[in-house]
Amino acid sequence: MEAAYEIWEGDVENAVDVPQAFVAPVQLGLAQPSTPSDAEVVWHNQTHLPYEPWCTSCQAGKARGHYHIKVPPSEMALPIVQCDYTFWSNEGLALKSDVVVIDKDRAATSLTCYDMKTGFSLAIVFKKKGPIGYAVASVGYFLEQLGHSHLVLRGD
Ligand SMILES: [Zn+2]
């Protein structure tokens, strides 16, 4: 059996009484984000879903302020996903639908979808409105990844 004491050879002012029954707590390290492969990064950058701690865009998106919603998510009967088009001029300005646009065909179009319950969003840029294959697939994947069994899809 070990002795119940040890001989302290340092300065008395620096000595600390440690009870013999003291057991140092196990120190847990913080979870470290994994390093994704190049293929995982390319795939993730399509929609940024699900959230990945190694993605700086996901981190920046989560760093936003409070969401400005009227109905708290806990009170929503069904999750609402809002989708809307935005038209961009060649100068990078968003064009309102009530503004006369001389050269609308040259403006880029984006479709944004926003899940009011989770705050996740999607933005797709394409040349013009319509059922474009990759846009339809991206929205489908986005809705699938949200994980809602039922939802309200709202657009104008
Ligand atoms: Zn991301």
C-alpha cells in the first residue's frame, strides 16, 4: 500500500492540499470537424444541406441575427417553405416586378426558397424562369433534406 502522504519539496506558499480521494476529472475535448474530401465539398456546395461545421458558408449563414417571423416555429401547424424569383440586372441590381425593365432577357434570374421553421434556405441562379432540370432537382433535394413529412409550399 502506498503512503498516504508525499514529501513536498517546493515552497510552502505554492503547496496545495489535495485530498487523497481526489480523482482528476476526465477532460473532454471539443468535437473536431472532419476534413471533407474534394468531392464532398463540391457536392455540399450545391445546397449547403445539411449544415456542415467545416463549411465557412454554413457557419456564416448560422451567424445571422434573429429571424423576423411573425409566427413562432413551434406554433406553425405545418412548416412553410417560401419560394420566389428575383431578377437581376447586368449591373447586379435586383429588379422589382413593378419597375419597367427594358432588357429583362439579359438579366439573370434566381430562385430562393426559405424554410420558415428551420431557417434553411436555397438559392439557384439560372438564365430564365421555367422548369429547368437542375433547378427542379435542387429544389427537390432541398425539400427532401429539410425532413418534413408535410409542408406548405408558398410562392406567388
Ligand atoms: Zn455549407
